[in-house]
Amino acid sequence: MLNKFFNVLLIFIPITIIAHLLNLPAIFVFILSAISIIPLAKYIGEATEELTVYTGPALGGFLNATFGNATELIIGIFALQAGLTEVVKASLTGSILGNLLLVLGTAVFFGGIKRPKQTFNGVAAKASASTLLLAAIALVIPAIFLQTSKISATGGVIEKLSVLVAIIMILSYLASLIFSLVTHKHLYTEDVGKYEAKWSIKKSIIILLISTVAVAFMSEILVGSIEPLVASFGWTELFIGVIFVAIIGNAAEHTSAITMAIKGKMDLALQVSMGSATQIAMFVAPALVLISLFFPTNMSLVFNTFELVSIIFSVFIVNAIIEDGECNWFEGVQLVMAYIIIAVAFFFHP
């Protein structure tokens, strides 16, 4: 039933293209392009889930997070090209918050409805959580440096600091991959059960590539409608980036994490949600900083205080919930409620 619903949404791809060519109002183009990205993100998630059967859960979880985050990376590149650096930062913040609170929260809730509790590998989860804390430190330091020094935000020092921190973050992320995929891969091994792949490796890869290319095309249309939308409705780039763009980009992870949690595969659900948040913070964000060097407007790692506080609190509440190596539906509700509180605050934030 759910697959049929997503298949129906594919009709919005040609509709979006037509609306874009006819120069319809920005609100219609934005909504149509957003809807068209959702089924594509779902197919990215499904293709990577199929590949998990062939590659194993550790590498499968990494592929799911990577291609799930391809949407955010592609949207970010087009937004940087358009000079919308604040939208990019907001979407990165929203992706981290969305994965840690909304995606993980709904997965824990739906996975725990028919179970008194779900257990998972606490050591692996804590390793991911400590990496998230490192990401929070890396994102906070540039902002504190700017506030405690007399250097201008447009000064070259901030750009240099951002580039150096970005390189260190990427190296740290690569180290975490070696930890999870090579030296300590036994911590991330989960029995995939008797599930048989519906697709061959070739079909999975083809669908993955086609969906990714289609997302890139739809993302360009989506980004092009943001500035007219801001001018028409008075919504801030911060709110659009944190909520709308981030939710659209998280569609693949959302679907995959919930599906895995319902099947009782909480380790995989955590690898997708927390792994995706980690990848956004430790790889996508610094990668976009480096990519922005090729555009007229460079992006720094200086996020605003409200974004940083939201990220830090999200990391702390997730740490508190995974600490005992088990979770239940109520903890899922707590994560979702935390997300709603933050989302409402971003809506009213000037």
C-alpha cells in the first residue's frame, strides 16, 4: 500500500517540470518540486536497503546514510551556487535535528508500539554519539571564536579557520568509517534474518543512480523557488532551510529507519538515523565549505547561536536515550516532541 502511494507521487516529477517551464508562482513550484523529491528519496533508501542484503548491515547502513544524504548535498551545492549560504546552513542544521529527533523518534515509536522495549548494541551507539559530540564541538568553536575575537565575520581568518576545521572533520569522519567498517565492524553486525532481496545488485544500483540524478534535477528547481518564496510569504531562509528543505532531504532515511525499526532491527535503524546525522555534520557540512571555495560566495562554519544550541540539546537528549542500550515507544515520543518544540521556535525566529 505504501509503495503504491510513493509510485503515485512520481507523477509530480513531470508536473513540476511543466510548472517550472510555465513560470507558475513560486509557492506552487516549491511544493510540487518538494513532493517530487520524496518518492525519489524513498527509492534511494529502498535501493540501498536492498544492497544491504548483499553487502552486510555495516556497509549497508553506511550506503543508506550516504545516498540518503545525497539529496542534502545536491540541494546544498545548488543553493551555494545561488549564493544562499544561510539556507544551506539552515538545511544542514535541520537535517541533523531531523535525523536525531524526528527520524529516530518516529522509528523508536513505531518499533516499540508492539514491543515492551527494543535493544541494540550500546557500544556502537555510544561510539556514534561521541562522534556527534565531536561534531558539535567542531561547529561551536568557529562561532565562539568569532564572538570572542575582534575579527569581522567577513574577514579572511574565519574562512581559513572554517576550511581547516572542515578538513579535520572530514579526516575524523574517515577515521569513524575505519572504526565501523574495518577495525570494529563486529559491533555493527546484525542478523539480517531470512530476508531475500527483491532486486538484483544491478537493478538496485541502476535505480540508485537514476533516482540520485533525478533528485539533482528536482533540487535545482526547488532551490530556484526559494528566494521568490521568501519575498512572497515573508518566511525566513532559516525556517525554510531547517524545516522544509531538511524534511524533504530526510525522506529516504525516514522511510528506511521506520521500516527497520518495525522489523525489530533497531541497530540498523540507529545506524541509518544517527549515522546520517553524523555524516551530515562530519562530512556533508565540511564538504560544502570546501566546495563553496569554487563559488563567488564562500560558506563558513559559523552557524548562528540558535542553530548551535538546538544541535547541542538534540545530541544530549539522544545520548540520554541510548545510554542504557535499549529504548521504548515513550522515548520515541520524547524525541518527536523535542523536534516539534524546536520547529515551532524556528518558525517564530526572526
